[in-house]
Amino acid sequence: MTGPRTPSEDSVTEVVRWAAFSCVLVPVVLLWYGTSFAGAAGTALGLAAVTAACRLLLRRSERGAVRERDMERTGPSPRRRGRHHRTGTGAHRGGRHTGRITPGG
């Protein structure tokens, strides 16, 4: 076990459990009502694919929300400032302009 779960992790896990349950239940009901085995198996595979895609998207969204919350708390990291957000004291970076021209420059 990796430690205590957050409420969002619990809700994602619960959604995935219900989806897995329906991946089993729906084909059984289809077989009960006379659908062919191939049709029920195809439905099961389709539901499993949709469940896997939804799980992937939910996990990605959860990680993005955690990352965004951490960034709001701590601010952007120095290595992600980008070229327009450098620090420095040159004249082109908000330094003081005296208005005089220096020789050679």
C-alpha cells in the first residue's frame, strides 16, 4: 500500500470498480436475454475499453489538479520561468535609464 488515500483517489477507485462491475454484469444480462455469446463478448470488450480510457483520463486529471494546487501554493519553479520571465538588472530588463549615450555602446 502506498499510504493514505485522498478523497479524490477514493472516488476514482469507486468509479472504476462500478465500471468493472458493469463490464461483467451487462454481458451476463445480455446472455440471459438471448443475445449471442459473440455479441455479449464484444459488448464486454467495448465496455472494458471505455472503462480503461476513462480510468486513464481520471488519473491524468487528478494528477493535473494536484500539480496545479501545488503550484498555487508554492509558485512556479525557477526552471520553468521561460524566456520572458528571466531575472536580471540590464537596461532591457527594467534597469534604470539615464538618458545619456556612452561611447562605444
